[in-house]
Amino acid sequence: MNSKIFVILVIISLVTVIPTAYAQVTIADKANQKLIEVRIDSEGSVHVIHVIDNANTPKQVDLIPGTVSNISVTDEQGDKKQFSVIGDDNAVLIMPSNDDSILQYELDNVISEIGDIWTWDFLYLESTNFILPEEVDLLFANERPVFLDDQKGISCHGCQMLLEYSINESRTYENVKWEEKEFTVEIRNQKGIDKFNFDQPSKSITFETVGENRFVTTIIPLELLWEPYTVFMDDEKIPAHQYINNGTHVWLNIKPDTSGQISIIGTTVVPEFSIMAPLIIGFFVVLALPFMKKFSLH
């Protein structure tokens, strides 16, 4: 028992004298983390929670890089537990315990707002859950769109990610009438759009967007304009990502380098569906005839 106490005291003394330059030096085994949760509010403030598995020896938990404050360690009942800070708030040494430990702290100077886009270049090589502000239902991870829908956030495994999202994203709803049908095209970005137009003969949707390197998401009714799509910026083809298809609509995302005219060209357009439908039905009837004869009662 005394030897265990002596070892702990030696480790604590090492922590108190370890210089900042050597803050990344490991002085204890890595803790087993059951959960890492990053909670972000609408002002860009970050609260971090680590749930640490119980252990009978001291364990080290590296903190997420940033300006750390208000570090606390408790058990699951909320009672405070002993801990030591390693280096310049780079890690925490969790003391032996029969219960799981909950490590919490605030993290500042990690998220910046650039042109209405909140951005965090995140690096922490552990599986991490992110809880986003309630206003956010669309984010970008390494420039790939993620639609949250009813989810509160995302999970990132072995996480190295450029996280980007917008709080007050502009949404434009354009109504397209064709014959007796009406379709709604939704366009989401930071600055809105101008001069929306749907052109049936060219199978295209066009509009003008403002701003550099800004995400533009267009939600297209499939009955209006069928995938796959080719996207042009002022007659120059640009990359586009189709990341959701719920059977009725497709979410199409682009990130233009400059302001200009966006043209989205599909493969099939209304009312070509009504023309094609009888042909498709006839094709399947022809395929089915041999089977109908095979099972005839005569």
C-alpha cells in the first residue's frame, strides 16, 4: 500500500516540475476513453467531456489542442476527484479509481468565423462526438457535406477534420411551374442568389451566386430534373457532390471559387417522364409475356 502511494507521489512531483517544452512527454499509460464529446454552442464556445475507464494505476489523458480552462475531474456522481495537469494544459493525469472518471474543460481559440462560416481545423486522434448548435442542420467535414436531419451531431473516428458550418445560412425557394405541375427548388448558401431560371429545352437550372469559396447547396426535385448532373461556373465545368437522394429530391453541393453564373445540367427533364413512362411499361410487358405463357392454364 505504501509503495503504491510512493509511486503516485513521485509521478505527481514529476508533473509539477516538467517544463512546458517537454509537455508532450508521456509519464503514464494512456487512459482508455469510453467517450469524448465536444459540445459547440451558437457563439462558437466549446465544452469538452472525456469519460475515462476506471483503472488501478494513474492514467494520462491528452487534451484537445486549444486554450484550455476550467479543468475538472469528477466521478459519475459528480464528486470531485484528484488529478494533476501535465505541462501547459496539454494533458491530465487521472489518479487510480474503482469508478469511471469524467474530465471536463472549456476550449477557446479553436473555432473562427470567416465570412459567416464557422471553421475548426480539428486534430485529435481518438473517436470524437461533436454536438452542434441547434440552428445547424448542414455541416461540411473536409469539404464533404453532412446533412444532420434530426441528428444533433456527428461522430469522427481517429479524428482529423476541417469542420465548417453556418448558423444563419440563407435559404432561397424558387417555384418552377411546368404545365399543370409546380416544383420547388431550394438553394442554400451565405449570400443568397439572383436570376434563377429553369430552362426545359436545355435541361438546366441556372442562377447567379455571390462570394468566393462559399458552399452552395441546391435541393432539386428529381421529377423536375433527373441526375446525374454536370455543373458549370461561367461555362467552366466545376466539381459537384451529390450526397443525398431520398427518392424524390437530390442534394447537390458545390463550392465556387468566385461569384458568377451557376448552370446545373441534368439528363432527363420534365415532361420527358410522361413520354418515357409508356415506353418503359411496354418494355416490361414484352419481357413478361414468356412467363405469362409458361404459367397459362391452357
